[in-house]
Amino acid sequence: MKKIFLTFAFAPAFACAAFAQSAEAELGFYKQQAAGEDRKLLAAVADDLFYWSARNYALPAAPSALMLKADTELKIKAFPSAAITLLRNKYDYPKSPEIETLRGMFAQIAQNIEKDKRDALDKLAAAAVGDGAPVEERLAAFLSEATKLDIKNTFIPLLAEYQNFFARFPAYGDKDRLELMLGDLYRQNKNYQAAIMQYQKVYEIYPSTKYKAASVRMTGDIYGGDFKDYNKAMHYYEKVLRDFPNSAERGITYNHMAILSENKKDYAGAVNYITSAADIYIKDNQSSRAYAALLYKADLQENRLKDYAAAADTLKKTAEIFAKSRQKFVEVKLKTAAIYSKRLKDFYGQVAAYEAIITNYPDAPQAPQAMFDAAGIYEKLDKLQQARAMYQKLIIAHPADTLATRAQKRMDAIDKQAAK
């Protein structure tokens, strides 16, 4: 049997013109092909539609081409790719009449990706796009948000979108930031050397970039977090602190140095580094990071250094800093109470933590339990009048709480004992 070999056709220039097709005719052809059921054919159609949209992004039919691509991807159950296609469509053509159709498609996709990513995708799908912004800014935002989603199996379609963006907007003014994000994308895909190359690229070919310190710190993150090469990671972190003393990266660099030190069992060093990180976060009004850093410091002191008094002191200072946040204040005071109870065996310190919750946030959901536990401690300390008063306070302040019934029984027992 003779074998049919793959051949390549060449034709003179005049023949090319004779066979040339308009973009609209080409799109019509893809629509016909997309009506089939063959998975390999549909995958090829989706790929071709990407390149069609890259070449013909300014045509009125461009949004429809992306919708066809997404629909084709849904047919072959390429849900992550469909998510990227729809997001690109939304950010590229926010005024398109196709936008309303996106909502139902996003709902279908959300049911077929990781559960912990669904809420973030839903929010991004529902978020408004500033159609007054330049298209390059909208698409840069799309790349940023889609990369942050970190949905499994979106590396290849997102990488294609990055390359498409760079080709479409070669003079984009914030390209260095996108180059950094592309490094993050490589890291998500566990292509760590490619990620390092991207970070180094930003450092070396953008001499005036404001992301130099970030590129160095992120390189350190890969060595420390992915390669477990703590010494090399420290080299990059120390470079950030030495070469960029005023950088916004200093806080997170100290934070990561603390993590590395803990991994190396240098717990005292970890406490010193996280203290520096917390001080910077507080100074820079980075409230959430400061709070997390202080809790990390207390955890190191309690569970690594076994310095329970220091941990309690750190938590006391944390509560003072975040006194205006009910959630943070109550959480810290409960952690403080646990240390006094389990570690220091100090009933007075424990009850003081409960009293702080009761005094500052009597309507907090945790207040009834704090009152009940405080009253129980007073009973253990044989301070029965104070115990009774606290039980009574609980009953009056939270009469519908299930602890109110138990508090009444304890009050009755105290009164019965007093009557003997």
C-alpha cells in the first residue's frame, strides 16, 4: 500500500490573491466547523479563533468570535480556557451586546473549576469594567485579575493572552509590571526557572522601573518557598534591604525572612525579623499585614520559644493597637486568655482578658461566653459575689442566649451556698 505523505503547497503570488478570503468569511467557516462534535476538531477551531481574534480585534465581529471560541471550549469541557476567553471578551469589549450572554456561561464554568476559586471568579465576572478607560488599561487589568485567580489549567490560555497583549501594545507604559505578573504566572505553573528569568528581565532591561526591589524579593521567594534554598533566598532578601532601603518591599521581605528563619529553626531570629516587619506595616498603615505579623510573632513566642509571658505581652500590645476593631480586639483577647489559662496557669490574667472583651465590646458574639467563663473563674477563686454579679450581668445583657439559663443555675447554686 502506498503511503500518502504530508506535503506543503506553494503557489505564486497571484494565486494567493485568488484564494484569499475575507475575515468575515473565515469566521463563517469556523462557525460551521464549530457545529460539529469531534473534540479534536473543536479544539483546533478554538485555537484558530484565538488567532483570528488577535488579528481582527478591531472588527465588529470580534466579540462574537470570542463568544464562539468560549462556546466551543465549553463543548469540549475546557472550562478554564473558556473562563479566560470570556474574561478577555468582557474587558476588551465592555459595550458589546454579547456581555449579557456571558453571565450564564460564567455560571456554568464556575461549577467546573476548583471550589475555592468559584467565589473569586463570580465576583470578577460580575464586576463592572470601566469602558471609558483605554483598551490597553482594561486588558492589562484583565491579565492582572485573571492571573490572581490562579485557576488550574489556565496557564496556556493566559500565556497566549500575555503574548497577544505584548504584540498588540508594544509601547504600553506599564509593561514592566505585566512582565512581573507573567513571572507569577510561570511560578503558578511550577516553571520556576522561567519565573526567575521574568523577574530578572524586569530588573535588567527596565532601568527606571519601580519594581526593581519587587523583582529581587520575588526571586528570593522562589528560592526560599519553592527550591528550599534558604541561603540563596536570604541573599536576595538581604539585597532588597541593602540596595533598596526605602522600598515598599521591606516589610514583606522581613516577613519572609522570618518564615525562612523559622524553617531553619532559628526562632529568635524569626521573632526579630517579624518584629521589624510589623513595625514597618504599622508605620505604613498596612493594617491587615501588621495584624497578621503580630499574631505570627506571638505564635513564635508561644509555640517555638516557649516564652509564654512574651507571647501574652505581644498580644496585649496588639489589642491596644487594634482596639477600634471589634473582630481583631476580641480575637486577640481570646488568644490571650488561652495563654494565661493553658500556659501560664494564671486565672487573674485570664479573667482580665475576658473582662476587657466585656467592657469594650459587650455586644460582641463572644461576649456571653466571656462573661460565663469569667464568672466560672471567679467561682474557682472563691470570689462568689463577683461570680454572681457576672452571671447576673450575662442574664440581663443576653437573656435569649443559651448560656443565660446555665448562668441562672449557677447563681441559684451560689445563693444556696450563701444561705447555709
